[in-house]
Amino acid sequence: MADTSFFESESDIDYTPLVLVVADDEEMRDGIEQLLSSDGYHIEAARHEADAIERASRCCPDLILVSLNGTPAEVVAAAVRIRRGAEIDVSVPVVVFCVPTIDEGAEVPLGRNVYATRPDNFNQLRAFLERLIVQSIQSA
């Protein structure tokens, strides 16, 4: 179980971070959505880039998590286009999930608040996302 101390300490202000999950694979999307919602995040899910831009414009996520089919460069470019197309501030982290060209367990910064990750397990993913969200909220 993930450490939810951040969420408990923030309960006084009644704020729950919103994560936009963008995944074209239904099983992956549902799994990530279920995992993160069980950790207390609000989740908005999108199936593809255009859907993600529309949803991000409407809901203003605290973090965007992208897992799309394509080369790592194509997926990173799609993730950045989602943030730009929805006019989401660059302080909002964008995470490209499960990039096969990086080592398992790695977290790689790719540019201005854009990251690639291939976690060893879901607890590592949870900790990484929580750290990014906390930094994003604190800088807002």
C-alpha cells in the first residue's frame, strides 16, 4: 500500500490531485485508473491524443500520465502536444510510462517537466507520481 501521508495532511483543504491517464490499450488504461483511484487520486481517462487534449482542456489535471503505442519519440511528442493543445501550464508534469528503451526502474527527465519512466513495480510508480504532484502543487 502506498504512503498516503501527503493526501491525509492535505485533507484540511479538501484537495485531491487529478491525474489524466492517456492510454490506447484498454487493459492498461483500466489498470492504471483503478490503481491510482484506489490511492485517492481523481482520474480522468482518455483513449488517444485528441481525446486527451479535450479532457485536459476541460479538467486541468495536476499530472498527465501517457502510455500510447509508438516509438518513444512519438509518444513523448504526443504527450507534449497534449499539454500544449490543452494549454496546460508547463508546471504540470507529463510522464511517459513504460518506455521500453530505458532500463527497468529508471526515471528519466526529458525536458521541461517531461519524464519517462519504466518502474520496477507499481509502488515505485506511485512514489514517483506523488513526488511530481507534490512538487507541481507546491510550485503553483
